[in-house]
Amino acid sequence: MPLTRHSDITDGLIQRPARISPKYFYDQKGSRLFEAITRLPEYYPTRTENALMQTHGADIARAAGAVRTVIELGAGNCEKARALCGWVRPACFVGVDISADYLQQAVQRLREQVPGLDARAVAGDMTQGVVLPPDIPAEGRLVFYPGSSIGNFDPPHALDLLRHMRGLIDNDGGLLIGIDLPKDVALLEAAYDDAAGVTAAFNLNVLAHLNRLIGSDFVEDQWGHRAFFNDEHSRIEMHLEALEPIRVRWPAGERRFAAGERIHTENSYKYPLPAFTALLAQAGFSRAQAWTDGQAWFATVLALP
Ligand code: AVI
């Protein structure tokens, strides 16, 4: 039985051009496909960020100072948190994610892997505001937002989120955040349009998810995956393109698409480091230290008040 409260979805579908929020990528199948993306040869961000943590973990921990609690936003499988906790040795970990069951399992695994760690799971949409358990001390908090997920928000929304992160910490806290940097367009486009077609499957899967949520009748085969770099906005854009004239219906409406018409499904901004540092400053972080790989593809940034 489709839920009717997803008016954000139907509002997006009737816009011109139509839009679907990337948050709808992450049903069970979408989360699995995203994990597969992170292991693709073309998708450099995850392995580059992991290597940065391995190489510079000790320096990052030193620069972060005494950390009592790591708060990971969009924690997912908590794998990156495990590596970070090995370096900063917090007493407490709070994982925040929209997918409650998945998060519970990941936090339980983390408890087993890091004996003595007081690991908690907070289910919720971080974009709606994070509410931490009341007994988490205000001092010594390190907010952790890896994976360059901040790039999936348009800059004004990214700024709101960074301000919210600043609000989660006291003056002795910090934010450790992953940023994907601009680079050769062919490398970027391959990362979002891989030869094995995993990213295409990830993009198309959003249609099946929408069918379940709003009772629409999208047929995946009628759509094609498009991913390209938009130089003006320094972002990868993902779209679904109608391969033929299509009429999509749902209980309270419909939308016709001409062949070639697109639905915009995701932006992934690639920030030059100075532009991102300026955004951090606007959000109330006056100091930033960055670690990058040899090719300057990705940066791990420690932002302090
Ligand atoms: C989650 N996020 C950082 C990914 C990205 O690279 O923008 C989502 C993604 N979309 C396609 N591939 C990966």
C-alpha cells in the first residue's frame, strides 16, 4: 500500500525539469549498490579517503586534541569510524543514520571490534537536525562526516548543515569532514558512469523505490543513466533520461516525459579547498587543516571553531 505523505516526491516529479531527491537512492537495494560503488576501480573517493586516514591518522588525532565522543553523521556501516576510533581513542561513539536497522547492526559490530567503547545508535535524518542522547558530555566532541557526502547538497543547504554541525560542538570540539576535490573531467565522469554499470543500476533503482513509496508505475527499462560534469557549478550531475515518450502515473497525478527529457537525481559538488574553507568559516569554523593525497583528489579536513 503506497504511502501518500511523500508530497516532496510528487512535487519534484511535476517540476520542469523533474527532480528526485538523492535521499531516495538508499532503500535496501540502493544501499547495497552504493557499497558496491565504493569498491569500483573507477570510484576513487572511498579508497583515497581510507588511505588518507591510514597515512595521516596519527597527525589527525594529534590535531584534534582530546576527543571524548566521536559523532558520525550518515554513519552507514561505521567502517570509517572504526579506523578513526583506532586513532583518536574516544570513550564514546554516536552513529547517526536514517536507516535504523542497518545502523544498529553496524554499531553492535563496532562495540565488538572496539572493546570498552560506549557506542550508541541514533536513528534519524541528519538534515532534519540531530538530537544526541542527553548524557553525551558537551566537551570533547568530534563530529565526523566522511565520504564527501556534503557534496550532495547544494551550497546553501551545505552551509546550513555545517552550521548545524558547529552547533553540535563546544569551543573545544571539531569537525572532521571528507571533501572531493575538482580533477580531470574524464576521471570524474568515469567514477559516476562505471564500465560495469553499477552506478547506472544505482541511479535507476530510485524508480523502483518511488514506485513503492508513491504507487507510481515507472518502468526502469524506459530510462537511461546520464552522468556528466557541470563545469559552471563544479559538480557531477546524475540524471535519468527518458528513452522514449513516457507517461508515469501515481494515484493522485501523472507526468508525461518526451523522449530525451530528464529527471535530475543527484549533484555531487567538487569543492576547491579554498572555497570549502570559506564555507567552513561562514559556518563558524575559523581554523581548518587539510590532508590530501599525492594527486590532490580528495581532502580530509579538520575544522575547528
Ligand atoms: C554519497 N555520495 C558522497 C556519493 C557521491 O559520490 O556523490 C553518492 C554517489 N552517487 C553516485 N555514485 C556515488
